[in-house]
Amino acid sequence: DGALTNDATALVGCRVEDNLIFSLLIQERPDGPEAKNWRVNDKKFDAMVRLAFKRFNVVGFFADPPYWMDWVDGWERDFGEQLVVAGSHESKIAFYTSRDTAMARALQRFKIALNDRRLKIIPNRRLVRHLQSAQKWTRARNLEVIGKASKNSPRKIDGAIAATLAHEARAKYLMIKDQENPPAKDIFVPVKAR
């Protein structure tokens, strides 16, 4: 998740086997005079995505495409065939966080896993700060999503969004895996005896 010039960008992973969230790369616009001409190093993010695909068995990769459409298209061309789950009907990778229904579900799943301690996070100063900065927003139809405290808040939340997308990709993969491995037919299901 991220922007290019006025915010932050984050690439976060989630290990399938144990629900471990870890930061791969987070860049933030600095405070002060150096912020004037600052820009996310998109080539560094591309290199990190490519390294992740070499290093890990990546089964899902969800990215919010605004500002990154050309990169998402390229990653889809290069890695789309090996991805097991899709971020949307149109794309293996694109997951539009502005689609409130899908994002609210992903955030609810993330929040429940976090509260139930089924989700682990490798402490990373920026990632933890982004998670702590996320504020609940209520949208139409009472859907709960997250955002900054205010539009121009300097507190970044891109890591929280990226962690949620990584967790959602894992959840979708596990759903597919469960469908491919249905329970054996000789399972006993108890019924109430009269």
C-alpha cells in the first residue's frame, strides 16, 4: 500500500503456516526540509518484490494500485501465473482498498485474528507505529474501515493497510486450500438420539 510523494509506502508479508506478519520495506516521507523533494524509491520496492518472489513461495500478493498501476501490471505479468489467490475479479494482485465492503471484511478478519492472538507481528518500529496510528472510520452501510486521524495527518497508516492485505491474501489461500482438501467421507457427525 502506498503513495509516491506525500505519504508512505509499505510492503508487508504474512507467513501462511503461522500467521506471522513481517515488514519487507516501509518508506515514509520525512519531516522537515528534506520532505520538499522526497519521493518513494519505487525501484527499491520493485527489487524487494522480486526478491520476495525468489526467496519465498508467494501464493498471494495484494496491492492497492493507485499510484502503482504500472508496477502492479508489471508484477502481474511477471508473477501472476504463480499466484494462487486473486486480489479482485479483474486482477491477481490489485486489491482496491477504496472498495469498502472488501476492505471492511479484510480489516474485520485482521482485527479478530489480532485480538484472538492468532496473528503474530515481528516488531518493526515503523510497522507498529502505522498500526497504532490507524483510526476506525465508519462508511456507508455501517462498514468499518481504517484511515488517518485526519486527511493531512502526518501519522502514517500504510503499514497497517499492507499488513491487512497480506493477512487477507493468506486467508484467501487457506480457504482455497481447504476446498481442495475436503474432509474424508467416513467422518462421523453425531446426531441427537431420541
